[in-house]
Amino acid sequence: KYPNRAIKFERPAAAGGSVGSEMRAIVPFLEKDLGVPIVIEYVTGADGGIAYSKMSQEKPDGYTILQNNLISPLTLEMTRDSGKYSVKNYTPVCGWNVKYQVLIVHPDTWKTFAEFLSEAKKRPMSVAGTGGHTILNVHVVEAALGIKLNLVPYKSSGEGIAAVAGKHVDCLLTYETTPKPMLLAGKLRALAVLSRKPDPLLPGVPNLKELGHEEVAIIPAYGNVMAPPNTPKTMITVLERAIRKAVTAPEFTKIADNLGLFIDFMSAEELRKATAEQYEILNKYKQFIK
């Protein structure tokens, strides 16, 4: 019978943070369904590289699982020679949430993405740069739309938001939940979500497909679960079913709403395809990954 003892979920980061909150929220639902304890282990070091390398060497017995954002191990694999793993060799379990980045401006400036793009084709725009994923998306947008975005470095998305609110920079790319309070207060305006589907966290904000810009590659942060290489399918099926049941439970969706989580379930096979797609996109823009 599987499982018959505690399952360990490894997180490639220190305790705390949004992804840690997501995992702690789902654990009680998984424990109830699987009938065994779920232990969260935080594995720090090398921006997550130690955890990813460690997972590639774990026993494929279904009792040690990795919870992460897909974009993180992929970019590390492509930029760190010291990485001793390959994401494509992990055994996909499922994806269960997704984060997209959104283009934010001051409300006194552009009212639509079309207005912003029209001016961006005439002059370089300044954009707050707050991390690797943001910087990568900035270059992807530049290349696809034929515009110039001058990166102004900030230490956090909070600092970037303050810079846009103070009109120190023209715009910011960041995940949806961080600027939402200021968006609701009318102190910032969201022009576009870098996705091809409506974002329930930002109702009414158009996505790239709605805006007619499908030439922009989509690089979301998929919250997913993976197992060590060669984990048997029978165990994967049990875990996939349990996580699907947990994240679609009405009690959990209320928690997800409070956390600002966009629940978007992907099966093991869908996660495998999404991983291959992300490899292809990231290889195309590898020179911009930092």
C-alpha cells in the first residue's frame, strides 16, 4: 500500500515566503486524503541549486517530493555549471498554481496597453527591474514588440512599486498579488497580464491574447510538484489524484483566494509538456537569463 509512512516535501528555500505559505496551506488536505503525515523540509543554498541536485539523487520511492516554481530550477540549470541535475529527468507529479507577471504604470499616464505601446515605439521606457524572472520577461517583451525598456535596478518588487507610484520609472513588471492593494486603491494601473488566459486575480485586466500580441512568449511561474527520476507511475498517480482533490476542494479554494493564489491544475503529462515548452523558450532567450 502506498503511502504507508510520512511523505517529505522538500522546498528549495528557507522557511517563510509565498511558496512556503502555499505548501503549508495544502498539507492538511493531503494528510487527510493520504492518511499519512506530510513533512515540509526547507533545503537552502545556491539559490535552490542544492535542493535540486539533492532531489535528483533521492530514492524513487514516492516518499521524497519536490515542491517549487518551475522557472527557478530551469534557469539555474541553464546558467550554473555546478548544477548536478536536469529538470527533464525528474518525474512530474502535477502543477497546481500559476503566477503571471503584470505590466503596471501610474494612473496619470497611459490608460491602455495600446497607448503605452505606441509611446514605447517612439522612445525608450524605464522599467523597474527586481529580479531574474522580471528581467527575463523584460527582454522577451522587448524582442517581441520591437521596443526598448531601460532596466532600473531595485532590490524588491515593493521598491519597484514605490518607484512607479512616485513616477521615478515608467513601468514595472511584477507578480499579480504584490501590487493588488494599490491597484484597487487606484494608485497604480495594470495594463496587461503576460498570459494567454484571463487572470482571476486581476479581473478586467486584458491578457496578451486578448490584446492580439501572441508573439510574446509566455514564461509564467508554475507552482508544481515533482519526484526523483524513475519514480513509479503508480505512486505518481496516487499523489496527482490527492493534490487535484485538495486544490479543488471548496474549503481550499477559499484559502487560495485569501493567499492570492491562481489555482490552475496540470496533470503529470501536462506538466511534462509545459516543462518541454519552457525549455524551448528559455533556450531561445538564454542570453538574458541571470
